[in-house]
Amino acid sequence: DAKTTQPNSMESNEEEPVHLPCNHSTISGTDYIHWYRQLPSQGPEYVIHGLTSNVNNRMASLAIAEDRKSSTLILHRATLRDAAVYYCILRDVGGFGNEKLTFGTGTRLTIIP
Amino acid sequence: KAGVTQTPRYLIKTRGQQVTLSCSPISGHRSVSWYQQTPGQGLQFLFEYFSETQRNKGNFPGRFSGRQFSNSRSEMNVSTLELGDSALYLCASSLEGHSTNTEAFFGQGTRLTVV
């Protein structure tokens, strides 16, 4: 599986935007970029995913570099509930049946009130 | 709709014993995956079941096994428990296949402590 690199931790003030970076320089053409987050004492939850174009949903936005070697998860207005570990994951859809998620160490996001 | 349900939530076992964990996926989901989470190794993929067949397997010893029933419910078994098996075991369910590239839904996990 192609690897991702994320900062170990980040801090942000409440109600300000947060930009969480992810590097994936060995990404292949069939890799989708997925983001999950894990709140304290809970299982991971899906945030967003994309292939080439920028994506928006109710939780966040995903900005993907033109060469696809990096991406940024954007939380537009962080709240205390957004404090979590955020994982950037590459999923290869080149073959049927690949539901495996390879988690890295993620970025621990702290929100400052 | 109901989410992914894992039982029990907490479990304490003695070294050498075996344990069975249960996972009920979201209704309609046919894929069930299992993960182990420890402070040292993070989240690691154990295996995935789809339509009662193991479809993917991670790098864990044979003491870790699983199965899936016709209603998509899944069980995970760990035999001859070791202290290092103490972890949070997470189950995730998703719709079939990869072509839709759908999200995985995780349960809250079973916290296993081996003493």
C-alpha cells in the first residue's frame, strides 16, 4: 500500500479554519484519498474522500494537489467536537474486494477554546 | 438505521484462554473488517469477510481467526491469549465491493484486557 505522511499533532483555535496536510508522494493512479477521524473513546468515522478534484461535504473539504502527491483536509470552522486523531489513507480500487484500510499514525488535532 | 454493534464492550481474560468477539454490521452491509488498535502499533488490519468468505487478511498469527454468518454478522476468535493481545478490537462494515468506493462504518470496539 502506498504510504502517507502526516504531522503528529496540530493545534487550532476554536471557530477558526483548520488545514490538515497529508503527503502521499507514491500515490498511484487508482488510489483514492480517504480521511477518517477518531474521537476519544470511539471507533474511526469517515470524513471525506476524493480522487482528483476538490471535494466538499457537510463535515469538511478536501483539496487535492494537481500532481496528487499531497492533499489537505479543511475544517472550515473548528469546534471542540472536532478534537480527534485524523487519518489520511490511500485506498487502491484497482481490484475487487479491497476493503482494507491502512492507517498511519495520523494527526492529533487539539482545539483551543 | 442502527450502526455497527460490537459485543461485549469490555472483556478481561487470562493468558492462555481464548476469546470470541461479536460484530453486527449495518443492515444491508455485506463486508465486515476487523482491526486491532494498540498504543504501540496503532490501528492494524486483521481480516475482512464478505459473503461468509475471508477476502483479505493482515499480518497476524493464526491464533487470530474469524468467520461470517449468512446474516453478515461476524465473530473474531483469539486463541491462547497473550498479554500483548490486550487491545481495542474494532469492527467495520461497508457495502459490497470496491467500485463504489464507499465509506467504512466502525463500531465502538471491544476493549480486551489479558492478565
